[in-house]
Amino acid sequence: MLKFLLALAIGIFCVSPLQAGDVASVTKSCPSGEKQATCERWVKDFKTAVELAYKGNHGAQATVAFCLSTGCHGAVIKDRVASCSWHLVIANSGSTTVLDRSNTRNTCRPMTASQKDEARALASDLVQKIYKRPLAKTDQM
């Protein structure tokens, strides 16, 4: 319920979950040790991907969706709703592949109805910001 209220508040202020300046809120602090360098590289790559994703870069959008789904080796906080919303952005990009459709189904279908509604609302904001048009309906969820 808290996530839903947060998403509602985000929607009211028309702020997406990943503005380029807010990337720090979804990336983790990398723990010291043998995996620190890998984690730090993923944090850096994720930040770059977010910037490019907002410019409509398909590969970067896929990276953002993937990292939000998997955590990218501990560098990113997992957020299935945000991941699904980026998969819906990709589905609305005009350059969707079979793999993109499969990733959308695998990420979005297991979610609850309220999570799907939240993802659609976030995706709608993202598509409007990136492509300057409304979100097209998709049956992949």
C-alpha cells in the first residue's frame, strides 16, 4: 500500500521514478571486498544507462529495466514495478524485439493488479516525457 501511495504522489507531481538526478535513490552503496569493483562499475553503467534511456536509447532502456529487475550484481535496488514500467516504455518505443516482449511478460505478468496499474501509470509518464505521446495499450501484461 505504501508503494501505491508513493506512486500516486509521484504521479501527482509528474515525476517519474528515475529522473536522471535521482539515480542515487535506486543505486546501492557498494560494500568493500572482492566484488566492490564490479558493483561500482554497474552503478556507473546504470547511471549512464538512465541518462541514455531518457533520450530514447533502446539498449539503455533495456539495461535500466534489467537492472531494476535483477539488481545488477547488488548495484541497484530491485523494483519490479519500475522494471515493468521501463519494459512498457520499450514496448511503446517502436523498436520492440521478441526478447523485449518476453521480458515484459516475465517481469509484468506475475505482479498483482495494483502493481500493474502502478507500472502502467509510471510508464505513461515516462512515454510522455521520452516520446512526447501517450502510452499505447499493450496486452503483454
